[in-house]
Amino acid sequence: MVHLVVDADKRSRLLNLKELLHYRDLFYILAYRDLRVRYAQTFLGLLWAILQPLATLAIFTIVFGRAVKVDTGGVPYPLFAITGMAAWTYFAFVMKESGNSIISAQGMVKKIYFPRLVIPLSKAVVGFVDFGIALLFMVILMLVYQYPLVPQLIFLPIFILLTIFSALSVGIWLSALTIRYRDFQHVVPFLVQFGLYATPTAYPASAIIDNLPKWATVIYYLNPMAGVVEGFRWCLLGGVPPSQYAFLSFSLVVVLFISGLFYFKRVERVMADIV
């Protein structure tokens, strides 16, 4: 029998990978539970994961593709939009679900010990359902429009990882902050709504930054998903590579992820008392 002693006063390392691996079964169970609960007792079930991106794509196509007629560099607009939506949908889901994850699991947090980081990390797995469906739509549209594969496709794994880390970095921060400041439960939906239009999802980044002064462009790319979406679209569709300012977004993802782990571990010691 393994005896586990939990000492709240003992300083722990930033990330104990061995401990996380030890609780991997709990990680799988939480992810599987969320997948089942998400579509439990719904008439359409998994079809909701298909209808939601289709509805958003239809609105974007009508508003930005037909009415505004944004310049996509010769790429069919539905294909242009779905590539941005794939990355953004995953980010938005993980950010929203992770932000309230600890509060939602407070009963379990108060009763038993386990690395609390397992909870927001499990949300990243659930988000792959929407991410995978969006990528499937993208492949279908590429076949419909007979859009060729581009050499930049080899960089796709890098930008998928950046998307995952970007979502987790914000999600981990929000999950820890929401415990101390419950106002963040109301802030997260606003961030999702605002971020959808502040990120070059439905339009190219050049449509914004070409009309901005340098200081405003820097602020624009402080959105961690601005550079990630731009790079994600570039490695799938080719065209103009990400702006030089995109590295601000990439750097911010790293800073947010590392600092988020530090802050989460700090709050974790008193999480059961304040949740």
C-alpha cells in the first residue's frame, strides 16, 4: 500500500510530471465524463458539434465573404474562414471550460487529493472533438474547391501545438483566478465573444494592421491567438507568411503558460479552502 502525505506548507516543484502520470486514469475519466455529459439527453447529440461550426461558417460567409468582401488573396472565402475557425473554436472551448473547471469540480476538490491541474488539462482533450470536426470540414472544402496542398503544411504540427498551449495557458490562468475572483465567471463569455472578432478568424490580419500605427499593431498581436491563427492558416493555405509581429503572440503564449503554471501551483495549496 502506498502512503501519501499531503503537506500544504511544503513547497512543491512547478510541475511534477511523475505525479500527473500517476493520475492519468483520473485524467481519462474526467475527459470521458465531460464528453458524455456534453451531449447527454440531447435530441441531436453529437450533431451539435457539426451544426455549430456550420452555422458560424455560414454567417461569416454571408457577412464577410459576400457583404464586406474581404480580400482573401484568391482563397475561396469558406475555406479561408474554416481554417481560422478551427484554431479559434478549440481555443475558445478550452478557455471557457477551463475557466470554470475548478468551481464545477469543487465537491471533488474538497474531498480528495489529486493534482488539481488534471482538471483544466482534461478540458483540452474534450476540445479535440470540435477541433477535429472543423479540420474535417476544411478537408472537404479543399476537395470541393480542388485547393492544392502547400509545402508549408510540414509546419502544421507546430501550429497545432501552439494552439493547444495557447488555449491551456489562458485556461490555466482563468481556472486559478476564478477561484479567488468569481467575477471571472462572467468575464470569460465576454472574452470569447470579443476575441472572436479581435482575432483574424473571419478576415486576414493585414486588413487590420495595414491601417494601424506601429504601437496599435503591437497591441493587436498581444492577443495570443492573433499570430497563432495567422500561422495556422498560412501552413494550410499558403500565401503571405505571418507578420513579423506574430512572434509577439508566440512569445506571449510561452510566458502565459509558464507563469500560469506558477500561479496555479501557488493557488493549489489553498484551493480546497477557498473554492
